[in-house]
Amino acid sequence: MEIGFQTDIPTYSGGLGVLAGDTLKSAADLGLPVVAVSLLYNKGYFRQHLR
């Protein structure tokens, strides 16, 4: 799952990550017990080239 909380933490690549982050923030504001799991790569997202 990609989660966008802050732009300087590279845990998302697009709009769906920002949407997931907003959903988690809303759940926290409502006091809902929610757990999210994501990956955090040391250098951000990797690039893959296919030939």
C-alpha cells in the first residue's frame, strides 16, 4: 500500500497514495482503530527499465 503523508517521505508515487493518506488521517481524527502497512525504500521508488 502506498501512503502519502508528507512530500519529503517517498512512500507514494501518485494520487492514490495521497488518497490513502487522507483516509488514514480521517480515521485517526474519528478515533477509529486502523492499522496501515507500507514499504519505505531507502532511496524512494526504484525505476525499472524493460527491453
